Amino acid sequence: MAKAAKETETVSTESKSKLDVVTGEICPVCSQKSLALTEREQEIPYFGKVFLFSMTCNGCKFHKADVECAETRESVRYSVEVSGSDDMGIRIVKSGQATVKVPYVANIEPGEASNGYVTNVEGLLQRIKKQIEVIRDTEEDQDAVQKAKSLIKKINRCVWGEEKLKIIIEDPSGNSAIISDKAAVQKLAGKASAAAEE
Ligand SMILES: [Zn+2]
């Protein structure tokens, strides 16, 4: 379906979404009345309606965001091979409960500090790159710094379409997706064992 790919490129329809904001709430971290809560609805073509939530404190800079599908969904595992600059626009929905694996590069683990968001392949790679840049800039171990530098190069080459990377997203809550005809979708195996690992 070439149609799907075309549509995903024109998905800057965020203006259509409704935004609710509540300010002056009590921050769970610093206890000041400086927390802003937002809730936004977004219709994602070839996927459905999602709700985006965020908490941001103007005082201590605490920030948490997540995404939830309007429909209840099954646990899922998506994988896609990113093999050119055209693939950078593939839409990604990642919830706070998702594990993102980019083999030979990095993993994003779920947890308290894990945010949920709607992005695309390039946006996801840029987020991973930023985390690796922190290692490059703060790590004292020279081997780790070198490794970080080569991973950043690898990500850049992928963004420029010079190298292939695989992206896997596993989400027991089902609130994540890689929206592309190229993506393989299956039910996430071992849902029970994943829950028992806590
Ligand atoms: Zn705060």
C-alpha cells in the first residue's frame, strides 16, 4: 500500500488535536503548586485515537509523559528494518511501558522514568542519540567514550540512509506501534513472564 506511506508523510495534523491544560497542581516531587497537567487527543492515521498525557513542574523541572490508546489493545511486538531516509518518517507510538530495542545500538527500558510519546523513526533515533551523547560527554572511561562516539556515527549514517538498523518495540500494554506496511507485528510472547519480572 503506497497510500499508507504517503499519508504518514503528511501527518502534521497535530493542530486538529484538542488540548486540555490544568496548572497550579501540587508537584509529586517538590510539593510546590507548580505542576501543569496536559491531556491531548490525537487521531493517528492507520492506527486510531490516542491520548497524550504530561506532567511538567515549573519549579523542579520534573517531567513525565505518556500515551494511551482509546481502544484497549493486546500486548504487541513490532519490528521494522530501517533502510533508507524514506523510513525516517515512519510513525511510532511508544508508551511508558514499552521496551525499545535497537540491536547493536541501545535499548530503552520501561519504568518510572520512562516516557511515552508519539514520534517517528528519526525522532526516536535522535532521542537515543542524545542519551548516548550524555555518555560521550560525561563518561571517564575512554573505551566507553569511544564506543559512544561510534554509536553516534552509526545512528547518523542510518538517518542519512547509509546504514540499516532494526527497531523492535515490545509493549505488554499494547499502547505502542510502528505504523508502516514494512513493520512486522505479532502478539508479544511471554506476557506473563514479563509481568512477573518486576
Ligand atoms: Zn516540582
